[in-house]
Amino acid sequence: MAICVAVAGATGWAGSAVTRALIQSEEFVLVGAVSRSHAGQDIGEVLGLSPCGVVVAGTVPEALTSACDVLIDYTHPTVVKQHAITALESGVHVVIGTSGLTAQDFEEIDEIARRQGKGVVAAGNFSLTAALAKHFSLMAAQYLGSWEIVEYASQSKVDAPGGTVQELAESLSAIRQPDIFVPRENVIGRPQSRGADIQGTTVHAVRLPGYILGFDVLFGMPDERLTIHHEAGQNASPYVAGTLLAARKVGQVSGIVRGLDTLLFLNNPDQ
Ligand SMILES: NC(=O)c1ccc[n+]([C@@H]2O[C@H](COP(=O)([O-])OP(=O)(O)OC[C@H]3O[C@@H](n4cnc5c(N)ncnc54)[C@H](OP(=O)(O)O)[C@@H]3O)[C@@H](O)[C@H]2O)c1
């Protein structure tokens, strides 16, 4: 049976790519779209497609007046939590692509989801290849004791490191603490040039024109090296497949699942 989905942020950079894919999919039915600036218009037309009969709502509660299984949110850090709570309290599962929620926000959302018997999948990066790069890095860290991360992004990216690398560094550090051969306090010269310490993992962030978004996880062993490299392009298509996968699976989840890699390997603990 088709999964009925509403998208909050349906006209944005990421949300519009997801909404286009939903309209064109046979597996999903788009039943709602939210954008304050395009309220009242047909979302198909707004996205440059044929009219699809779904009128853009100005708010999430309005969009959820039609029967809906899943709300996908690609809006803004200031509103995503309330959108998630509204959806869960209306008996709708939630897929969260919007960044900026804190650990405490996730705990609250998890509690409400469990109370309502609903699922939530939240990921700072819904790209399948980024999720796989993270998974392979975590596998490698089980066997290799020393690593550092280099993140590459355009000159205009203001946060450093970005959410994906922050999450990756934290997850790697949780597997084990990497070997540090010269402790920071013993570095001669400029210790800052050794990068940031994220729970034990050293991270270097490059910000330059000509770069879009990527990272290398560098594992070093005596006389050998392993590099796990990920690179994203300029458009939002990498996030579509992972978001749709989450929309497909969120009905089987109870409470919150964080990270696309966790969702991918949820039932395969040995992988
Ligand atoms: N998880 C991932 O893989 C991934 C990938 C890409 C982006 N993101 C995250 O997704 C979020 C959106 O990014 P984006 O680049 O798509 O942003 P964007 O282009 O600015 O789009 C934001 C969308 O949300 C709506 N919106 C903005 N503020 C709102 C508010 N206060 N209340 C309700 N709707 C609001 C906008 O429409 P109106 O202004 O008309 O309401 C628009 O449709 C960001 O947090 C970004 O970091 C995550």
C-alpha cells in the first residue's frame, strides 16, 4: 500500500528535491506540502511540474488535515521540534532532515514518539554514500587504532566542523580513543595546527573556494594507510534516496533512530 507523506519545507533547497521525487514516485502519495511563502498554490506548479492537486499549506497542522502516515521536515532549526511534536501528536511518523536539534530535543521527541507508538528517523546527513562512509569508518576503527579526519568545504561554510563530521568524530571516539603519539601539551610551535580535538578524534577543517563538501578519514598504521573519502556535489539529489528510505522504514521504528547508518544497519548488528 502506498505511504502517504507530507513535506514541511517543500519549496526549499532540500525539501523541493524530496517533494519532486515523492510526486514522481509510485510508492508514495504526496498528501501535504508546507511553505509559508507559497501557501495556496499547487505544489506541482510551484516546483515546475504539472499540477498535482496538493495545495501548499502555510502550517504543519493545516497540512496534516488529510490522512498522512509520515511527515518529512526540511525547514529550519527554530521550528523543526514543534513540527515533529505536532505530527507525533496527530499520530504521524516523522523523518527529520532539518539540523540544529540538541540531544535534549531528541530525548523529548523520543519520549513523545514512544508514548504515541510512533517512529522518528533523524539524520544530519541523508546521503546514502555519506552514511556508508561513516559505517565503513566505524568498522575500520574497530581494528585500526589511529586516525584523523580532514573536512573540506566551500569558503562560505561558517560552521566548523559541519554536522556530518562532528557526528562522525563523536561516533569514532565512542568506538575507542585513537592513539595520540605527541600529546597536545607537548607540541612545539603552534598546537592549534594539529586541529580540533573532538572527544579524542583530531579534526582539521579546510574552507576554500573550489571545494563543495567532503571529508577524508585517514587511518595510519606502521607502513600502511587507509583513507575513506566522501564527497558531495552541489545539488540536493544525494539526500533524496536516503530520505525516502527513511520514510519507507520509519513505520517499523519505535521512538527515535538517529543517523541513516543506524537505520541501514539496524537489523544487522554484526555488520
Ligand atoms: N539531513 C540532510 O541530509 C540535510 C540535507 C540538506 C539540508 N539539511 C537541513 O535541512 C534544513 C533546510 O535546508 P535547506 O537548505 O533546504 O533550506 P531552505 O532552502 O532555506 O528551505 C527551507 C524550507 O523551509 C521553509 N521554512 C523556512 N523557515 C520556516 C519556518 N520558520 N516555518 C516553516 N517553514 C519554514 C521554507 O519555506 P517558507 O520560507 O516559504 O516557509 C522552505 O520551504 C536545514 O536545517 C539544513 O541544514 C539537511
